[in-house]
Amino acid sequence: MGCGSTTFVIAVPDQRGVADWAKAVQLLRETTDSCVRQIGPRPIVLVAASRGAALPPLPGVELVEIDREYRPLPPMWDTPRQAAIRADKGARIAAALTQAQPCGHVMVVDWDDLVSPRIAKHVAENPHANGWFVESGLIFDTGPLVLTVPEGMNRLCGTTLIIRSDLMSIPTTLDAADDQWVASMYGSHIRARQILSDSGNPLEPLPFHGAAYRVGTGVNGSYRSSVIRTALEILPRRRIFPRLRPRLRLGEFSA
């Protein structure tokens, strides 16, 4: 069962596949800062990156260097590209978890998103819960607006699952890791939730905005290019404008 601790794990893609590494590193720093800045017990924050990646100091973060062959992603946003993203992300997360062997809850965080500062406190207050999925959150880009998402956030964003570590079947060594399990449980926010539900260990909805999903950076893996385009994709037109608010109102997600 859980021990009440929170481990955030961030998989950083290979530097050779990122169009603007300096920009990516800046976003990563904002992401790690949001993980470290918890109002509850101090979390463990792991960053899994290719060995030798040019990373700046990341206060409060443990770096896990990954020896993984660079494999360029297929260019089109289709099934092969999504499968490649799941495989690479999953392998990096698996390496970090295998090294850390966390005893509490784990949240996989995409390297350009933000997390709520309330997560570690919630985990500490519910150490034996299976975990939670982020039902509501925010979506933002480089522009002046933020979109509030009251439900369905887990279907959109990779930073949306908090799972008790013993339910994740963390391998003792990387040689013992099953590639299909790694891609599904560690690399997919959709499949992992379904796996747990099917096994009789369903996750509960997190009772507050859990994540802020960043889109339209030009360096992230998502095809979503802006808040407005994302809003048009996921909401009826009559509901878009009531859900938009000024960027200054990122609220607790802002440093």
C-alpha cells in the first residue's frame, strides 16, 4: 500500500528530435518548478533524459540519465507516431521508476505541462487510495487566454494520472520490463487508466483542477496548435467563450 509520498516523473525527449532545445529547456524548468512547489510534503521529482543532454540546473530534481538509441518520430500525427511516442516516453519513465522504486503515488508529467501544488497534500491525506485521474484542468498556450476544462481532461492531456506505485508493476531491472506494459502503463494516460479499471483497481476523479496543459509551443509532441483550436475541437461553440479567461488567471499554477 502507499506510504503517502508523491513522485513526479518527467520524460524528456531526445535533444536531437527537438526543434528548439533552448525553448524546450525553459519549458522544462517551469514544469519542474511546478512539481517542486507543493504545499504538502516535499515530493520526489525525477527527470529522465538522454545521457549527455544539455540541461541547466534543476533545483529539487533528481536526474536519471537514459542510454537509449535515438529514434526519430514519424512526421505525421497518426497511429505510428503515437505508438512511437508511447514507446519512448514509457521507456524513459520505466528507467526512472526502476531506479527510484517509489513507495507512494506516482504522477507521470509531460515535460511542458504544469501540475497543481495541492497534489502532494492530497496524496498524503489518502495514502492507500488507488489513485486519481485529472477530470478538470486548464489549457493554455503562448497567448493571452486560458481555457478551463470542467471534465474530460484525462482524454486530452498526458499529465493526468496519479497512481499508487504498487499498482504500476514497476520492474526491478530494465531487463525485466515488458515493452507492451511499459508503453501502455507508463507511456499512455488513456490505456493506463483503462488497465487499472479492468483489473478492479479504478482511479477516482481528482476533486480539483490537477493540471495545466500547454499547447502550441512548437516543440511539444502534441498536434494541438492553440487554445482556440483546442476549444473548437473539444467544446460546442456556445460553451467556448464562458470557458476562456485571461492568461493572468492561471492562478495556483503560476509561480
